[in-house]
Amino acid sequence: MELDLNVLRNLISMRRDEIEKIVKGSGYLAKTVVGVATFLVDNEGDVNLLTSKQRVVFDKFITPLLDMPHI
């Protein structure tokens, strides 16, 4: 899977409200999602470096946000 790092950076910096909404009531923290996204940006989007727990966060929260159309 190849990630668009610009979209990922935009998610971290400009779309935090969307992160807050998607994690609300899930038991996860928004800062956890931001941390995983930041880790991916720092590592050129290499999802193979994620731990199994980070991969769950990626699949459950980050992927849907990256797939969502945004303004």
C-alpha cells in the first residue's frame, strides 16, 4: 500500500477535528491516531513498520479518513 504523504500530513495538521469525531466513543484516543499517522509520515508511509496494535489504529481510523473526500 502506497500512502500519499501530503494527504497524511494534511490529516495531522488540518483535519484534527475529523480524527476527534472518528475516535469518539471508540475507547481510543485521538492522540494515538495522530501518533501513528506521525510515525508513518516520519517513515515515508511504510505501513510494514507498524506494530500489530498500530496497524489496528491505521486500519480502523486512518485509512477511512484518508479515503474520505475532504475540502
